[in-house]
Amino acid sequence: MAVDIAVAKAGLEEDDYRIKYYPEKKTFFEQLMKELGQEVSTYWLKRELGDAFPYVKQFQEIKNWQGIQARMPFEMEIK
């Protein structure tokens, strides 16, 4: 394993380092529940908002952007 080679070359002892993996892997059940929850919330939003859903979804995505932005006055969609 690459970590073992790096430890040997650095001359470290077993107690001198530790390995931490990010992000921690979710169980199958946790991942399934998360995806089902997202699908259900999307379904209800689509049902409630109708034709306005794509605009609300886009607005929610824009709210999460950070930093300075330069936006065009239109959205280009390439199919």
C-alpha cells in the first residue's frame, strides 16, 4: 500500500501517524433513505409549483453559490 511505502521512506514508527478517511461512507440503508427523501420532496415541489418548478429549483441552486458572480440575462440550454 502507498501509505506503507511513505511511512517507511519517512522513517516513522507505527504510533507516529494515523489514517482518516473522509467522508465516512454511509450504509446502504442511510443512502437509500436520503435518495428517497430527495425524490419525495422533489415530487411534492413539482406537484405544488407546476410550471414554476424549474425556476424555483434554479433559484435554490443560485442561493448556494458563493463569491463574485457574473450572470447572463438568459439561460443557455444545449441539447
